[in-house]
Amino acid sequence: MAALLTVRDLSMRFGGVVALNGVGFEVARGSVTALIGPNGAGKTTVFNCLTGFYRPCGGAMRLSYADGLQVDLIEILGGPFRWRDLSSPRAFGRRLYYKMFGGAALAARAGVVRTFQNIRLFKEMTAMENLLVAQRARVNNQLLAGLLESASYRRAEAEAVERAWYWLDFFRLADDGNRLAGELPYGRQRRLEIARAMCVGPRLLCLDEPAAGLNPNETRELSEWILALRRGHGVTVCLIEHDMGLVMEISDHVVVLDHGQVIASGRPERVRDDPVVLEAYLGAPGEEGW
Amino acid sequence: MSFHIFVQQVVNGLVLGSVYGLIAVGYTMVYGIIGMINFAHGDVYMIAAYLTAIFLAALTLLGVQSPPVIILLVLLLTIAVTALYGWSVERIAYRPLRHSTRLAPLISAIGMSLILQNYVRLSQGGRTQGTPTFLDGSVRLFEQGPDQFVQITHAQILIVVMAVLGMGVLWYLMQATAMGRACRAVQQDRIMASLLGVDGDRVISLVFVLGASMAAVAGTLVTFNYGSFDFFIGFVTGIKAFTAAVLGGIGSLPGAMLGGLVLGLSESIFSGLVNTDYKDVFAFSLLVLVLIFRPSGLLGRPEVEKV
């Protein structure tokens, strides 16, 4: 399968601390790819780089969609100037444009959307409003159109509301549409966050520990939902997860990080039996179990 | 104090309060969205007063006679140009400092305030200037003799009506439209909003434009009412409006209006009951008292730090 996301040589330093050191992996189109590794291995840092939360110090991140669209994530996040930009005014202009106007919002528009380990809903807005905010591309954000309720504004709002209901239904949150997001129970907040990410219209959905704090039943439901998203909505999923049961069950490809480097990658069962991985997790070679 | 004087002071207080409220909105919205005090906001109000005089003169020169047309045109033109000032202030002085320390934009706000004041002083002169008062008709209520009446000028009525209207429109924008929703989202979590594709910078610019527009409404109407201004009026009025925003609970839109009204009314009634010299002392004592008992202001919500 062709790669949707190609990450090469990704590096991230915070002062003297090297968080990522030449990380490279691929996420195949339509796959579920899991990023695993011990605490502090740099998994969340990879997500932060992908979504424009951080500006990586070096490397390349490219998206290539089935319809032929290519996106250089480093560039749209406002990457640094390079010597060869000087040779072509066009490249220079693009670089300058993204320096000025680029950033996380463009990564989202290019189809990379994430959720957070610690839930980041807009707690003082209703569940419905949370989902509507995410549909920036669909709703009409013009001030005057909103004030005068122009026909196109109303049509756009109606479509956005309909789509929001679809996702609320999908994640069994239909009864909570008008409740404040902050008042929902924990498990529902997690679901609402994924629903909100889906409202952006992602092509690559990055889930950061989606099963953290969920009970076994909820985790099982979650894995069904993730598979349904991939099957029914053409979403490629990239997830960070500590629940190895979930990882083994739903992922097609596993990438193992340790100390900011990829130490293994491949099919889940192969990675599970890799001695290098066991050593990273347990600190001693040859021991059994996760 | 006679009944008539009291009612007159209440009327004056409501008018003053509406002006404070209109300006306070700019402080409170900006604070709500980026957590800084825009000290240049009072000077944006001052600019609006000058623009009003300029447009008034220009329209008269062009031979526009009918008062409603003049009011409407001057108001619209002033709002448009003042909004441009508000937008530029944010673009030039605050956006480049978005990711620096919290104090940096505060200092550049003070700098911006000085720049605007001196720019006007240089270009328009330092003297107090005036326009012929406009809309000087008035209504008299409770008339019982030559000195026994309550007088409300048409300009005062217009101020209160426009303040209510402006606040209504703003409230509707924030609560019921897609753009308002995006504003509230950015206010709660700017980074998350940008990860969902909402352009935070655009939303912040919009907030400055809206705040400046409200200040423009206040500047225009006050100029219609009093007819005199200088380059320094923005300072005192700005401080008062900022006080109103804090009194009402900074960050809260209805709080700004309420704070403005409370401040205006108490100032005005105090000057009627006691004397005018100490009205500012009274107003600020009131602020101190309110903040002792309600540290987050009248309508502000305390920030709960969750553990």
C-alpha cells in the first residue's frame, strides 16, 4: 500500500535535550498505525510536530493523498529558509507566505487532526458547539453574513448542524448535544473529542492515548469505532497507545520509539516478539510478556 | 437634593455609563481573548472623536444638510476608519509579540498609546478643539416651573439607544453566529482551536476591530453631545472604561456594560449629592470595595484552578 504520511529524519531538540533523533516511518493509506514505546520515548512529540504544535528542527514530513495532492507539512508550518530558495523566486515566495500565514491551522486544513492525551474540549461550550467550531471549512465565518443571516450562511449552518448530529449519533452522544462539554462524564468527553476531530474532515486522524482511563468495555467499543472510521469513512488512523491489547487488535503496523529513535517497526506480532523491543520496555533481554 | 436634580443626575449617569460601557467592551473582549490590557484603546476612542469632527466638516462642505443622513454617514465612516486603526494597532504592536512574555505586549500597548496621542497632537495641534454642537434639541420631563425640570438632550437619548443597540448586536454576534462561536473557542483554548483549523490570528484581529468599532460609536456620540475634545481625552476616559470593565468582571461582555452603568451612575449621583471634586475618588473607592468582596468583578467568574 502507498504511504499517506512519510516522515524522514525528523529531529526535535529542546535546548540540549534531544527529544527526537532522526525519526523515520511511514503510515500507509487506509491503515491503522500504532506508535508505541516507553514513557518519554518521544511519541507525543512526533504528534506535536505533525500537527504544528512544535516546529521541528529538521527532517521531512510529507502527505501524499490518493487524489495526487502532495503536502509538505514542514513547509506549511512555516519551515526555515533554505539556500536553494534563493535560486527561485517562486519557492522563496511560498516560503515567505507560509512563514507569515502558515501554522497549525493549515495542517488541520490539509487533513491532519489530532486528539489529546489530556482532553482539550471547549468546556464552556455545548457538545454541539464544539462540533460546529471544528467545521470551519463548512460554516460561513463572515461577520456580516452571520449578522444578517444570509441564505448561504443559513444553508452552511444547517449542513454543519446535520453533520454534527451525524457524528454525535455515531459516537452515541445524541442525548448530550446541548449539554456543556465540561459537564459530560469522562468517557463521553473522550468520545466527543474524537467526534470533534472527525468534524474537521481529517484524512489522517492522530489519536493520543484514546483508551487512557477507559474501562475494558469502553475500550472494546473504541476499537470498534476506530475500525469503523477506517472502513466507512476513508480515514487513516495513527495512534499512540499503552493498552497493548488494543494495539495488537486493531493496528496493521506498529512503530516502536525509544529515546527519540525508531527501534523497530512492522506487523504487530513481529514487533511483539522483537527482542530489541522487549529490552526497551523491560530493560532486560529475553524476559516474557509486556 | 431636590427630586429634579436627583433624576437629572440619574439621567446623566446613564448616559455617562453607556459611554463607559461602550468603551469597556473593547478592554474586556481583548482581555478575554489574549489576556492583555490594551492600553491604546482609550486613544482609539480619542481618534474616533477627531475623525467625527473631520467627517462632519467634510460632509457639511459637500452640502449634506439633513441631520439623520449626517448622523448615519458620520457614524459609519468613523466606525470604518476607527476599526482600521484598531486592526492596525493589533497587527503592528501586539501580533509580533504573541509568543513572547506576558509583559511585552503590555509595554508595547503603552508605547502605542503614546504614539497615537502624539501623532494626533502633531497632526491636529495640541489645543482643545470643537465642533458646533449637533443635535442640541432636548426633551424636558417633570416640568413644574422655570428651574424645575429634567432635561434630556437628543444626543443623550441617541447615546443610550446606540449603546443598547451596539451591545445587543455584539451579544448576538458572539452567541449566535459562526464567527462568535469561533471567538469563544479561541478564547477558551487558542491552540486547540488552531488545531481544528480555526485561524486564531484572524479571530483576534476581529475582536480588535469590534472593540474599536464600539469605541468609535462612543467617540462619535460624545462629540455630537459635547462638541469639544483634545488629544488627551482618551487617557482619562480610557482609565474609567477600564475600571468599568474590571468592576463588571473583565472578560465578561454583559459585565462591561453593567460595570459602565454602575460607574457612570455612582459618579454622577455622587457629584449631585456631595460634590464634583471627589467623584473620581468615590468611583475608585467603589472599585476597591467591589474587588474586596468580589475579586473577579460583578459578573466575572472566578478562575478555578483544577487539581
